[in-house]
Amino acid sequence: MRLTGIETIIPGDGSPLPEIVFVRVHTDQGIVGHGETYYTPRAVAAYIHEFLAPKILTLGSASPEAVWELGYRTASRFGGRGLELRALSAIDVALWDALAVSVGLPLHVVLGGPSVDRVPVYNTCAGPSYGKSWKIGGGATGAGRFEDYDAFLQRPGELARELVAEGFAGMKIWPFDRFAHRAGAQHIAPEDLRAGLEPFEKIREAVGSQIEIMAEGHGLWSLPAAKKIARALEPFQPAWIEDLIVADNPDALAELKRSTTIPLLVSEYLMSRFEYSPIIERGIADQVMIDPTWCGGITESRRIVALADAKRLPVTFHDCTGPFTLLAGVHLGFSSPNASYQEVVRAYLSEVYPQFVDDLPKPGRGAYVPPTRPGLGAVLQTDVVDRPGVEVQLTGKR
Ligand SMILES: [Mg+2]
């Protein structure tokens, strides 16, 4: 199978996924693979069409490993671990999808799975318009069916009972973010700390230990403030603390880990095995979070999974972004012996992703079972490219 074209599709500002760029790879067998990456979609598309696609297409090969190596080595001479790696991630996921479709097998089977018969899910408590109006330190409110951001702040006990009844293994909340703009997030005031703890208290009051609570910080805080938050959270025994500080300094993360009994998750903000490696090797993470459409695609995610497994660390797959990111994570989960969770946003599963893809496996009672359709198991709905405001660009040919 040879690669003939690389296409980008940006749903656009008026769509429910304004920050997504979908990528389709076209092959000489007529097989089309799907991928995507999240945020700055036009910059990603420009990089793909001006720089990456023309180089990759000269290879002719649709081999994910060959394309990855060329794409990474070319970009790494100029830094290459930000937007460049996200662009390569989207193409890599699409190439793996095409490969699996070409042999008629679900992607996780091509990757050697299933190694587990279920991958548990937790609900990230965002509403359906979270991706649309996401901003640092905030949530997004709207009038959708699952306004879980409003719910975890205003009626956390009720939300927890609902999620337990639906079978979710965990719920992720970020009640401290609201206060991070004060004092530049350098310290947290006692009243803000108390207010941030309230949802944790109410959840434990309502459902006890029937659900795990994940504490998210979106990289907003200084190290001293993060240590204070972590210490205050200890009585509620969250499953982990996540990105209370930006994950760019292994020593700072190590100090945060030493300061608390709560397990430390690190982090979908890391790009490529070269950033994960020191964190894993030095024993700084208790749990490794991977975003397959940021860190380098399926190809690079597998290497990070193996690094983590060598240290007996569980891995969780990030999704708060788009349907192909979710599907990539689900398939990686089933091919990873150390998979612990797939992150989902139930509002996206029910209200947003079905507007774009033809099928979406839904988790059953708190867990996914192995998907059975070939490849990632979904394609873009045929009319997506014709919708108003959608931007389509192709290098090469279909
Ligand atoms: Mg996160």
C-alpha cells in the first residue's frame, strides 16, 4: 500500500469542535485512514501542507514507522516537539488506521491485542461546549444535557451519585482552577483552598469510596501552591493529582511527589518518549498519561507504554478533544498490558462526537470492551466536508 495524499479538514469556528483538525491519508488501494489533532488547527494544516506532506509523499511508503522517522528527524532539527509533533501524530494515527483497515482487523489486534478484556473509563466533568470555549483557569457553561462542569461545582454529590449509577469508575474535577488567576497562581488563599475542597467533601459524603476522584490542575499553579493543595486533598484520597504544576521540570515534579501521599500523574503535556523517559526512569510518576494525537501518534505512544511498563507503571489515555483521539486511546488501551483507564467526557460521547463520525463505541458499565470494527472503527461522516465553514486542503491526490 502506497501513500498518495494527505488531506486536512478543519470543522471551523462555528462547529462544536472548532479547535480540531482532522487528517485523512489516501492510498493507492483506495483505503482512507483517519486521524486528528487538537488546537491551532490552521497552523497545523499549514505545517502539514507547506512542509511535512510534500516530504512524506516523496517516500511513497504508507509505513507508520518509516513516515514517523522521516517526519520526526526532519522537524527535530528545528525543535520540532510542539505543533510539528501534533501534526505528525495526526498523520501517524491515520496511517495505522489505514494499515489495520487494509488487513481487515481492529487496530488493537494489529498492535498485538487485546491484552485485557476491558479498559475502565472515568468521566472528565466537562460540559458539551467545553472544547468550544475552553480557557485557562475556567470551564464552560451552556445548556447541554450533561453540563458536568457546572454540576461538579454546584451539585457535586448529585453528580457523583449519577456517575456511580452509570457505572463510571472515576470522575475528574478541577475546582481550584477558578482561583488561579488571583495572585498569578503563585499562592492559594485559605478561603479559595476551602472552596476548592468542597466538591471533594460533598462527593465523599454522597457516595463514599464508590468512585475514584481525579484532581486536575491544568498546569496552573506554582510549586508551593501545588504542595498546599495536594496536602489539603489527602483526606479525600484522590486517585491522583494531575498537572497542578506544568510538567516541564522533573525536579519540581519530584519535589511535589515527595511532598504528598497522593499518587502523581504525569502528563499529557509531555511530547515524545524523550520527554517521558526521564520522568519514568527517575520514578517521578505513579501514573503516566498519554495523548496519542499529541505525543507522536500510535507509533510513539507504544514506546511510552513500554517505557512505563518496564517500571511497572500504569498508563491512562487522554481524551477531552476529539473522536479519533478517543478511538486511538481505546485501541492502545487494549494493546497495552499496563492500561489503567481511558478518559472520556460523557457530554462529548453523547452530544458532540456523534455529529462527526459514523460510529462510536460506547463504554458499557464503566469500561470499554474490545472494539470489533476494522481500523480505528469509525470514519468521518460523508457530509462533514460540505458543511458551511469547513476548510479542506489536500496535498497529493485522493
Ligand atoms: Mg489533564
